[in-house]
Amino acid sequence: MKTQQTLETLVEDAPGSAMLTPLVQLTTKETQALEWCLKGKTSWEIARIQSCSESTINFHFSNIRRKFAVRSRNAAVFKALKSGAITVEPLQSRDTHEPD
């Protein structure tokens, strides 16, 4: 088994992935957790942001993976983006005189 897989491979390997992605009902906290994960936050960081425990965030991600029928957090984010459950905010352009 390969140690690294692409997101498409993870999604394709998931049970029931041959069907079209059904609309899933995510809770507000699950949606927020996915959005923070998309921004690169860890479970610990998301827990601090949402004022809850890290195990609560991991529980949310367990439910999210089950709802999307995927095996990883990255695949769940990918499917959430693909289904429209979360969206990517457009980047704001900077003026040339602004520092990086």
C-alpha cells in the first residue's frame, strides 16, 4: 500500500463513491470545523477557536467522514468543497507597496 495517496484516490476508494455525492446535512459546528481545517488548523487549534475540547473536534470529524463516506479528513474537505458544503474565500489582491 502506498503511503501517500491523492485526494481523488482517497475519494474513489471510499465505499459508495461510485454514486454521485449526495447532499449531506452538516451541523454548524461540523461546517466550521471543515472550514478551519481547510485553512490548515489542527484539531487542537480548532478546539481552542470553538471553545471546546480536542476530542469534541475529533468527534465532529468522525461524523463528517461518516457522512461523506471517506476515510480521511483531507478527503472530507475535498468532498465538502466538491459538494458545495463549504467554499473557498477568494484571495484579496494586495497593493504593490504592501509587505508580505
